[in-house]
Amino acid sequence: MEKQTDAASRLLSLLKRGVTFAMYSLPGRHDFEFVVDDNVSEVISSRKFTVTMWDGCRMDILDRKVPDSVCIAHEPAAIHNPYGESTSWVEYEAGINKVTGLLKSNPGKVVISRRVILADCRLDYDMIVKCAFDMFTAYEKSFRAVYYTPTTGAWCVCSPELLLSIDKESGELHTVALAGTRRSDGGASDWDDKNKREHSYVVRYICDVIESLGIIPKHGVAETVPAGSIEHILTKISGNVNGVNGKVAAEKIVAALHPTPAICGYPLAWSKKIISEVEKHDRECYGGYIAMEDDAYFIAHVNLRSFEFSPGYCCFWGGGGIMSESSPTAEWEEASLKISTSLSFFNKELGLGR
């Protein structure tokens, strides 16, 4: 475990060396842990960091004894096609109008994402790491991570959404339904019907999936949780994997849960089809999940509030659940608020004032 100053220094070294790695910190923790993998050296612990992309492609990063002298100049794999262009308003508006039209005769929701590209020659690894740690300090209640693989490139994540947590000894399972977004007002007002219905889809889906695996789900009451300048509706869901059908493996549960309606939509298969038709970009890691596992725990978070980066470029991601009554302008603003949770730190550092 390493404190922020030491962690930032080691992170810079790993990025410049081009070694596959993950750095992460659990919600509420101040220290950071590393899993470093050259795919050659001896495995030294049971820790494993898994990156699962939106399309289901999976990369495992194993904890190996990698010498400091190792330098691997990886070239991104063929499936990794970074950046491109920011999503334009014209493209986004047309997409939202198409989706709301379809939803009028197909009740449900579809999550549509967009991205913002920041290109600036001042964006070296030193500045990117500084901004990342500024963000980590501001959002210590989130799961924070930076990782690099040749397939994915480098990503920074500050996710508020737990996908699955399992205590392997007790069998206790925890997850959350996190859906519904608005500007923060401290929970002073009631949520509108659109956000309540969007949230209810997610709660129902997650409980149904867990129950289908032989696990009895329990869920609490919906609560409002802050996330910087925005807030969400959150419902905690729990269970025990040591159920009537024997012990259910974490990998089976997380595979069944991903993607939830919070990041895809509902009905699920139909929503995925609409996303593939409307979105012009590849989501890559956005909307996938990242997981840490050892002998005691399995903990996975949805890849949200994230950005992809390399020297000179950052690609920021955000999205929202579209319902039949959604407005393109309101949804654009919601995605902007989500993207600003990371982009604002770069704008401040670069003096862009927006």
C-alpha cells in the first residue's frame, strides 16, 4: 500500500515504462495498491485486477514480481482505436430524438453515451497524473483506479457504482442500483417521475438476476447520494452466495449482471441493439467493469466517470438513461455534468476556464 505522493511517483514510472499494470484504491481509503504484470515474471500473490470492456473482452492483470528495469514498448492491439472526435450536438440530438421516438411504442429506457476529446500539447503524463490525483482526493468515496494494457491503452476511473462485492468467507454479497441523476440540491426536493421510473427498472433487473442464480435478494429503501455537483438515486441490494444451490461463483454473478440497465437500458437485448445503431463511437472500456480479486474478496465497479489518455490527448466519457419523455438538451446537460467530474480538473490545470 502506498500513500498518494509515493503512488503518483510509481504511477508515472509505470506509464513511462509501458508495463501492464493497475493502481487502485477502495472507497474511503487514502492509500493505493498496485498490480504489475509483464506476462513473464513469477506470480507473487493471489491478487488479480480484471478489466472487462463494454463488448465483454476481458484482460486479467496478475500480480507479478516485475523488475524495475523492465521496459516494454507495447503497441496497442488492433481492437484499440483511441479517441477520434468529440460527439457533436447534431449527432447527439439526432440520436436522442431517434431513441425517444422508439420508446414511445417500446416502453423502457436506453442509455446513450457521448465523449469529449481534449487535445493539448501540455498534456504530458506529469500533468495527467496530477489531475488524476486531484480528482481522487475530491472523490475519495469512489473506487479509484488507473490501468494500462496494450489492448485498452491507459484509463483513469473514479467510479461511484459498485457492481458486485463478495466476502468469500461469509458469502455476503452486495451491489447497488444507481440510476437517476440531477444537479445536487442536497436531497431537498423529491425526484421526478422520469428518474424514479428509470431507477425502478434497475432495481427490478438486478434483483431478478440475483434471484435467478438461486440467491435471495434483499434491498433497502432508495436514497439520494451526492457525487460532486450532481446526485443520484441509490438502492443497496444484498444477498448471500452460499445459497440453496451451493456456492455461486463471483464470475458467474458478475457476468450475469453486466451490463445492468443503469449503463445499458431495459429491456436489455433491445437496448444494446439500439445503442449499436445510435452511437457512432466504440465504447471501449466505458460501461464495462473493473474488478479486484484476492483470496478474501471479489470487488467489481462499473467503469464510469472515466477517461482514456496518452500524452497530448484525453477522451472523457459520460451518458444518461433516455426515456420516452427525455429532452436532448436536458440529457446533453446531464452527460456534461458527469463528464465535468473529471474534465474540470484538466480545465483548471490548463487554464481553460470551462
